[in-house]
Amino acid sequence: MPLQALARLRDEILAERLDTILPRLMEETDTDMWIVIGDEYNEGPTVPSFLPSSFFHARRRALFVFLRDGRRYIVSRPDFTIGRFYEPILLRPPGLDIDAFYGTFATSYDLETIRALPEEDEWQRLERLVQEIDPRTIAVETSPETAFADGLSKSNFDRLSAALGDTYRDRLVSSAALTVRWLESRTDREIDLFRQVLAKTREIIAWLYSREGITPGRTTLGEARFSMMERGYRLGMVPWFDATVWARRAGAAHIDDDDEVIRPGDVLHCDVGFCYGGLCSDVQEMAYIDNPDDPHNAETIARLEEIHRTALQVMDATAAQFAGGRTGNQVLADALAASREAGVARPMVYSHPTGLFGHGPGPTIGHFGNQEFVEGSGENRIHDRTCYALELNVREPVATWDDLTIMYGQEIDVVFRDGVVEYPAGRQESLHIVR
């Protein structure tokens, strides 16, 4: 969409999140005060989620204070745009020419009132605010369990501790529960934008898996994967990881050499994800390069279609286990059990939350190398209006390839909303065939 329209949408979404999601989550997590601090280019994971579209990074230092009753403050050097979202309370910092600043950029402010304020830096102003509110607890971003809630730098922690003094320093607690819930929760408008990002991602994959994207005997794996990223960039979507295109073929169960030329009879496995408007997609789909000169071509396609249906069985079994309050480990165990009971010989599930981050905070549902029990994030619980990449594979033999066992992957982004798993932009229902 036009950049100005996207900026407007992002700001509307931020305002809605601050008005509706944050107070509810502070109540849910029993948080009186939440202080979030990050420096320009060293913001940590959470500060970007509070920045409006006019802020590509924190301006020098961002210092936010949120209260359970919905009040929210910015205790940072004055800015003439941030007041739409937070109440600025550092109005007269040392070294600021208030006549020049307010006379030029912020003429709506009462300069005479500002003149009467004490001149104080951000830490002095924060100290005064905390004393006025006198919270029972002060949540800050320090956590040994999740990096998403560990964004407070050591130097800022030291400055904060000094500003709070002995009385309030003893009231510091980890914001881990609140931070994870804030970062994983989505509004309906975000889900709609997420659907669009996901749909564009799948369109790029569909383009790749065509004669427009691949010329068998000429296109290399490297050219194929970089072409997906390039098409995303042209749309303003930024890849959040290095896209992959792998090949399987008779006699070779896994080929990932960028210089390898794609041949008729190859099975291709792509993995690509983009971030746009603050939301990230993550998709894997499979394709077969038609080989009409092979007398077993039709038989190979039929077998691959059968394997594809097997992979969808595992996806369905995983989606069926989603329910509010269940842990990622519970979903993993029951999804694998249901898949095996349905006759899937070697299912593997390694799904994860997505949203502001491709590998986002929330319940991890298995790891590629761990199909038993994921410590820490695997014990996080599923909540409503959250997004996930359902990622999995099955390992199955292909008879026409001398029973070579191949890994057949699938990954699609879903939304868990109102107790139901939604596929907002569909999923790969059948094998792509490049003819």
C-alpha cells in the first residue's frame, strides 16, 4: 500500500493496542507499573512495539511508563509527535532551549506553565513520578527465561536503580509475563493486515513454482531463492531470514547448493518469510518439476500427492490440539500421538508463534531436534488472538526413487481466534507442479 497509508494504519493499530490490549493485560498479569526503556539502535525487543510510524528508532532514549488504570507516559526528551500516543512529562530537560523548541515545534504547549516546572533530567523526572504514584510493584524487562523480556540494558538498569532509591528498588519485578502477552496479542485489524502479508508471501511462492519463476535445466537453487526475496523487497516486504530452496531427487534426499541447477523430476522445498507493517509471515511449500520423459512420472506425482496429504494430516492433528490455556508441550505430545494413531509413521512438529517477530514469544510447540518436551517456552500457554507458524514434516519413501526416504515439509501461518484455528490466507492443499 502507499507508504503514507501504511503509516496511518500502523499508528491507528498502535493507538488501538494501547487503548484496548495493554490495560487488560496489565490487569491480567497483576501489574501496577511497567517501565520500558531502550536506547537508539539498542532498543531491545519491546520498545519498537511502542514506537509510532514517525519513529524508525528510539530518539536517543525512549522511557515509557504504563499504569494499570490506562495512563501512559513518555519520560524522554520532548518530541512534537509522540504526544498523540503518550503523555509527555519531561517538558523541561537540562540543555533544552524551551523558547526555541516550543515556539517552533510544539506551539500548543503552555510555555508559561513549562517555565514554572523544575529543570530535571529523565531519571529525576521518573523518580518524581514513581514517588507520586507509589506503586506496589514495578515491572521491568529483566528475565532469565525469555530474551523478549530481557531488553533492559545493564547501564539503564543501573540508572533506574539509582533513581528509584532503596524504597522503590525493592519493588522491582520481572515483566516477563506481561511482555510476552503484549508482544503475542493481536487485534482484529492486525490479523487482517497479517492475512494480506501472508497472502502476498504465498503469491510469491506460487510465482516461483511456475515456468515464470523456474526454467528447468537453467535456473539454480540460488537464483530461485533470491528471486523470492527480491520480489518481496519490491513490494516493501523485508525478508526476516535467508530464504531457502532445497531439492530432492532420485539418489539425493537433500540438495542445498546454490549453484545446483534445478532439473525435471526434482522435488523443491522452499522456506520464506517477510515482515511488513510490523507483522511477519513464515511459509514452506513443496513443488515437483514435471518430467514427462520419465516413464514413472505419473507414478511419482501420485506418490508425492499422497505424501502431501500425509503432511496435511499432521497439520490438522496439530491444529486440532489448540485450545486456550494449553501449553505448547501438551499440543506437541497430543498432535504427535494423534498423527501416529492416524497411521503417520514419522511425524515431526516444530511450530512457533509469529507476529512482530518471525520466531515470536509465546508457546513453542516442539523443536526440530526435540520432539519430547521443550523447557521454558514449551510451557507457555496458548491465548486468544495470537498467531503461529504451523511448521512440520513427514519422512516418507518414494517407490520410484528406489524407496529413497525424503523429508516433506509444510509450514503455514495461522490465527487462533475465538477458540478456533484459522487459515487466513489458505494453505497448500495440493502439490505444486511446474510444467
